[in-house]
Amino acid sequence: MSVEDLTPREAAGKALADLGDLRSDVVVLVADTGETTRARLFAERHPERFFNVGIAEQAMAAIAAGLAAAGFMPYALTFAAFMERAYEVIRNSIARLALPVRLIGTHAGFSDTYDGPSHQALEDIAIFRVLPNFTVIAPADSCETYKAVLASAEVKGPVYLRVGRDFHIPATCGLYKMFEVGKGYVVIDGRDVAILTTGQMLGFAVEAAKILGEKGVSAAVLHFPTVKPLDLSLLSSYAKEVKGIVTVEEHMVYGGFGSAIAEALASIGPKPMAIMGVKGFGKTAKNPAELYEYFGLTPENIAARAEELVALS
Amino acid sequence: MEQLSKIACEARRRLLLMAAYDPGIHIGSSLSVLDILTVIYGSGRAKFNAHNGVSTRNYLVLSKGHAVHAIYALASVFGHLNLDELRETGSLGSRLQNHPEDDTPFTDVSNSGSLGLGIGMAVGLALGLRLRGAQGRVYLITGDGELDEGLSWESFAVAASYRLSNLIAIVDLNGAQLDGPSEEVLRKGDIAGRFKALGFYVQTIDGHDYAQAAEALERAEASGAPSVIVANTVRGKGVPELEGSIRQRIPRDEALALASRLKCQ
């Protein structure tokens, strides 16, 4: 089965198993989430390097820090929403010491549609982005998840990887061979307006650009799988040319990807912006598409906001 | 043992001197844990010249990081710190911070300061040492107040589940925490019993008796199980005016007066 056919969490699990073949220092921890995060795929191949700490996210984070201090490269996996429970442990045990712990938050955004707001992490980019030393990566699809997990092993300090459950629109599979941490990608070139995304919104942005194209608006689609550090050179090269910038994320509009872009633009040179995301907790639904519709994160809405910005100029 | 007693007394005097220069030190807590640290360093289980970083040596994790001054005091008695530097503890730019930081000398773990975190760190280190096939052990010192934290018991349960016989926890049971007597702030119950129920090898000692501490450490090391030593201690121990008091911070004049009154054999 090719990576494209896997779900994002399966891609993460497969990447860990493969990484375990390549590196003997990789260890994996879960908080009773071996099956749900698909870390099981690592456990099956490397059982001696797999640790289940029970439903104890704080212990998972602190013990991962200890393993890192003992010279290992720990990957700790649980639902992104529950990773947040260990926040202060992560701050003081991992970020403050700049230890090479990799946290993989699965079921991020709306992807755990069935379980509702308690399980839907919509603020994780914001809280990890603000921690010194952390690198934050939000892959768009399974292909990128697989490559990003492998690439994360090369990062010096701690990493937060945001991964969805099952839903994904394959959008990066042919885009590049090697994932480069900190690099943004031009998915579609354009000159009137730029649509910037991170994570699973990329597929929607591509659709939005098509809608705009049919209306004679040339829209660029820029993908920033690494939210921190941000690819400032890619951002500034487009920011200088286009009339406006739309950011789209499956996350709060506060403190997330759009905020990171706005902060950067404050130095590069401000542009009319629309920050698209959500402003409250999630909802239970039967499938993610219902939630994207409900929260207004659709290709049509993205195109409409882009058109507004072009019209303003 | 007599030698250890002299070392500890001189370390206590230096703690009082530090208190005169650094209003941020936790004197009561540092004094309660000092004898345990004296045995661990005095017996060579922990070394002052071991650097942070990857190694197969023993690790000493002071999870009650606010008592780090006890380690500074001992380091100075053992000749690893001069008095000038000791007086600078807590100053901006000094490497002797009031809680262990990443570049703090003589300490293995710098995630303490926030309670309970060192316990998880110690369990991770013990897992890592075992995975590496290393002979080193992890000596973990926690307070009793720190046992309020959920993380503490989460971590101990992991140690028990993975049968980490290279982990030796020592509870500095001084009976006091920020808001008052530990048992009044939050019920601790039968601490030894809680560890027994998890499957720890449990011993209870007088934490100021060097012989008891040394024997308990040897038995723990031979036990083949994750181990805890519940050490009954006294806040402010060794400074009669502070013994049994929950005071953590004392004014400069008092600290100097107490230091000059302290008679070491």
C-alpha cells in the first residue's frame, strides 16, 4: 500500500516504524494510545523500544524528557487535545531544556469528528508555537506526514507534529521528494492574491484557486507545513507582489498560523489579510466535511474572501 | 559516619551564609534534605564533577529543586565551589540559580522547580539506562508535598509497571509544604503503604541517621525492584532555632547570627 492510500495517523505510525529501522536511538511512548495513534506499527517492529505509560499524558511527557536526557530520541503520541493536558510538563521538562523530544498530536483539528469538542484540538498550534525552542509542523496529508516524521529526526530541539485522524486530501504527494523542515512550498503560482495554508486545508486552497481562476483572478497557493520556523523568504517574495493574503487553518484564528503570518508581515510590510479558521470549540458530526461546511472552511468561502481582498485594492 | 556529620554541619553553616546573601533560598527544605544528600555524595553514589549529558554513570535527580542550595553547600565543603561564588547564588548571571537550570553545576536534572517533574524525568532516565544496558542507577529525591501531584503517582506507576530496579526514590518526609503541615494541606495517608501497593520495595528510616540511610541504600540497590526510602526528616534540621519550623526564608541578620552560633564538632 502506498503512503498516499494510508490515513494520516497510519502514515505517522509507518514513518515511526521505518525510522526505528534507520535509527536505534528512536523510542516511542504512548498514553494508552498505541492503537488509536497507530504507534502500534512501531511497536510491532520494535517492541523493546515502545513504552505505554497508561492514560497519563503528563508522565508521558516527563518520561520522554528523561529518555531524551539519557540520549534517546523519544516520539510521544496521543490525541492532540490530550497532549495539551501535559502543557506545563512540556514547557518545563522539554522546551526549557531544549530536549529532542518529538510530540505527535493525532486526531488534530476536526478530524476526530465523532468525538466532538473534547477531542478536537483547535488551539495546539498556538500553544506550541509560543514555546521557545519548539519547531511546529502541520502536514497537509499522509504523504507529507510520512516525510515530515522522518525529517523531524534531524531537528535539534523539540518538535510538535500535528496530524489528523483519517480524513485527508492528497495534495503534496508529487510536490517534492524530501521534506525540509522550515521550508514553504509554492503549490500554485499566482499574482493577484495569495492563499496561505498549513495542515489539511491545502486541498481546499487548491480548489479555491481553481474557482478564482475561472473568474479571472490569479491566485497563488503557498503551503507552509512548518509553522515555526516560518519560511520568511517565500512569504516576503509573494507578499510584495500580491494585493492581499488569505490564510486558512483548521485551528483557532487566535495565535495560530494566520497570526504567525500577520506577525511576520508586520516586519516585512503589512498587506490586507483575511485570517480564516474557527473562533470556538468544535462539534460532533458524522464526517469532517459537515464540520468544514458548518465552520465556513470551504473552497467557496476561501475564494470569496480572496475576491474581497482583490476588490478592496 | 563522624566524618559525614562534620561535612553536613559545615554545609549547614554555608547554607546559612548563602541565606544571608540570597533571600531566595529555601533554608528549611535544604536543611531537611541535607543529611540524605551528604550520604549520597559522601558514599560516592553521586559525584560533583559528573556533567550533565549522556552517560552510564549514576544520576541524582533532586525533584524538590528548591532545595538545590543543599547541593551547592556540599559542593563547596567538598572543595568544588569557593565561598565567593557561593555568596553569588541567586544573582543575575550566577550559575548557582535558585532552582536547577540547564547550566546549573552539580545537578543532573534541570526540569525541577515545578514539582513532580523530576519524578517523571527520573523514571525516563532509569528506563533509558536500562534500555542501554547500563549499570548506572537513578537516585531520586522528592518531597512529601510533591506527592500531591498526579504526575508523581503516574510516574511511580510506570516505574512499577516496567520494574525499574535501577530507580531508588527517597522521600524527604519533612512534613511541611507551602501552606502548612503536609498532612493538613492535603491528606497523604500511608505513604509507605501507597508505594507498597504499587509493588515498590519500601523502607522507612530516620532521614538524619547516616547509618540507617547508608544501610537502606544498600538494601534498595540489592532489592531487584523499584525502591523507595521514606525518610522521616525535620525542616530546619541542625539549626536549633529553625528545627520544626515551616519557615523557608530568613532575614540576613538572623542568618548571619545563626551561622556564627552554629558549632560544628
